[in-house]
Amino acid sequence: MAAAAEKSVIPAVIIGAGRVGQALQKMGTGEDVLVKRGEKVQEIFSGPIFVCTRNDDMDAVLDVTPRSRWDDLVFFQNGMLEPWLESKGLFAATQVLVYFAVAKLGETPVDGKTDTNPEGLTAASGKWSSEIATRLHLAGLSCKVLDKVNFDKSMLEKLIWISAFMLVGARHPGATVGIVEKDYRNELDYGHQKKHGDPFHSSRDVSKLSNEYAILT
């Protein structure tokens, strides 16, 4: 495995030293460059640049990244990034839809595989998608390489369900995502049925997405 990793994993610049950033660094060969807050990305480095920051730090990421390297940025954030990406001219940016969880800093990631999706749900799309998939596969994690259309479908599905869990949680102060999935599942069922008008479809999809989301909590 070590020999394969040394041969296959392309060194990367990793912006952000949080749970995901450090986990990705551990998956490398020791040649990754970790960029912390206030530091700049060096132009001479030619590999992918993993952006593992909060969404509200992305403008600052561009400020510390040479314009000539913007095409190598790889975004690991949740949410609908397209309006922001398009406003910066990043129309073909590499994105990763993360379905693995790192519970605490330094811990081994847990893959988001479920009974309904045993193949895993993490996906990447864009210039560096194959290299990202290789890094994750060698670390024992799943990752699909998708075209833009199919990636956007998966991204929207996750966005809708994050929003649904947050909305139900907001109705019950103090409820975590795990509590919403366990104790307020009927509200997710009801909201989905009202939208689709199909109780069977609602039950099946809520079960699928609840399983996916619960494993990340």
C-alpha cells in the first residue's frame, strides 16, 4: 500500500489545517504542503490545491492564491457554490462532495457507506477529480468521478437534505442532526410527502437520505 501510495498520490497544497485538511494530508506521501491561516500559496507548486476551509473563508483563499493557480483549486465545501464560483470566473472548478466524516482532529475518516448505498457517495468532478479519487481510494475511502451534470444532481440532493435537517432542528432547540434523524423523522417524512405527494416515494427517499446523513454525525 505504501509503495502504491508513493507512486499514485500526487502531492497537493492543502489550505486549512482542520479535520478534513489534516486527514487529507495523512493520506499523502509526506510531500503535501499545508497552508495555514495567514500564509500564502507558492506559485512554483504545480499540483492540486485542496481548499478545506469554511465557506466564508473562500474569498480569503483566493487572496492568498496566485491568479495563475486558480484553475488548480479543489473545493471541499458543502452547499451551492456555483454563484460564487461563477462570480470569480471559476466556471470549471474541481469540487468534491464529501460523504466521509472526521469526528475529531487527527482521527481516521469514516466512510459514508450505508445499506442503501454500499458503494459510497463521496464524489468528485473537474480537472483533479481522478487524482482525488486515487488519494481517497488508497486510504480505504470511496469516491466516484462524475461529470458536471451528475455531480450537480448529487450536490443538490445533499444540499436539500442538509437544509431539511437544519430546518427541522431549528424547530426543536438543542436538537442535533442525530437527534433529528432519530426523534423527528416523521417531520422529514411529512415535508417530503407534501413536496412529492407520494407516500411510498417519501418513505423510501427519507430512509435513504437519513441513513446517509446520520453516518456523518
